[in-house]
Amino acid sequence: MSSPDNKREKVDWLAELRGLGLMLLAVLAFHSLVAKPFYIPSTSMVPNLMVGDRLVVSKYPYGWSWVSASFHVLPRGNTRIWPATPQYGDIVIAVPPNRDEDYIKRVVALPGDRIAVVNGRIVLNGKPVPQKVEPDIRIPVDSQVCDRVPCLGYFDNYRVRAADGKDYYEVPARRETLPNGATYLIVDHRDQPLDNYPETRVPAGHVFLMGDNRDHSADSRADTWESGLGGPVPLANVGGRAEFITFSLDGTTTFNPMTWWGSLRDGRAWSTLRPAIAKVPASDE
């Protein structure tokens, strides 16, 4: 007869399931209250964010609301816990009023501001926001695709073959500087309807959001039927602030692990997404 010491102990499946459930709850709580990973699926924030970028979004800077839950399972409302207001230039995650989908855009106007867009230029509280012409930005042409294929096809007129034998888009760029000194690059390469937006006052508890790729961004300038945000966004619909890029893939990744390293974009990992602060006022050119 075998001794009791040689008998296998029975697995307590109830305890195992309880432990698994607690672990999942801890992950969801962390994603909802502290930080979560985010994937960039569109080109609305080019040149500062590319399709395929993976980044970290902190959930606590502006307080918590219904939108903080990772899967937006809570009913919509205006209540916020420990509320705070974003700063000019913050890149934030927001949910449009008519669907549960995360958008990523930049804060360009705060509560109480008067904002208009005239010929593609922001006019904030009656003053044009400074823009300075910068050297053309070089964007690699890779196989990355998004909801519109090809993702960057509207830049085809700027496609060039460089000395390294690779194709790039060399697109015109401007440096925009907001009243607090937050400065960043934007792309505005053609005339289109969203280049003009009538002056509106941002209500209390709201912010006005725009994409850095100004001609290809459905943001606060666009109606909801155009997949836009439909005007100023309630802060209760803002789910966090983009902090930094962890890594970026160019779209050639497959299930074959041999492709993983080669699809990494150089120079994007651990890049901060907080805007630089200009030391002196920007001048127009």
C-alpha cells in the first residue's frame, strides 16, 4: 500500500479560479485607474504619432469618470472624481458623443476660451496662434495600413526616393506654439472645409481637440456624422493623457517571429509625448 505522503494532493479548482479572477480584476483596475497601453490605428496625429505606434496612456491626470473604465461598460455621465483640467498641448484620449470609440487628439483650447479656425490657422481669444515654417518632415513609406488604404496615400505628391534607396514622404511642416509655450509640429498641406471653423466659446468643463495632421483629422471641428467629435468635448469624455511611445511597428509584422525585429521602427521607442515648452515666443514666417 502507498503511504499518504505519496498521494497527490487534490487541486483546489475553486481557489485557482478565485486567484485568476482576482488577478484579472487587478489588471482591469490598473488599466482603468492608473495606465493602459494604446495602439495608434489612424494618421490623424502625423507627424507626432504614426500608425503602428504603441504607447502608454495615464488614466489619472484629469480625474476619473465613466470613460476611465477600460471597456466603457459604465453608463455615460458628467461626474468626475478628483477632476483636473488638461493643459494646452496635452495629447489626450477622448470618446465621441455618439459611439464608444477612443480618439487621440491634442488639446488646443481650454474652458472659457474663444476658438476659431481661419484658413487652417487657430485663432484663440482673438489672436492667431503662432506658426513657424519648419523644414519638410520625412515620413517613411512602409506597408502600414489603416481604415483608409493606403494610409498615407494623400501624401503621394510628396513621395521621394532618398540616397539610402528607400521611399519617403517629405511633407511641409509648421511649428505651432500655444499660449503656455507648448510647441509641436503640424502638417497642413492643402485647402479643405475644416480649415475654417466659426468662432465658438468652449463651455465650462470642456476642451477643444484637434489632430496634428490638420487636413486628415476628424476632431472637434467635424460633426459627429462626419465621424468627428462634434465640437468641444466634455472632460467627462476624456479618458487620459498620452505619456510616451513604448515601440512602433511598420506593418510588416506577421505571426512569424522572424519578422518581429525587422518591423520595429527605429528611433520611436520611449519617445515622450508631452509637448516641448518654448523658452521664447514663437515668431511667424
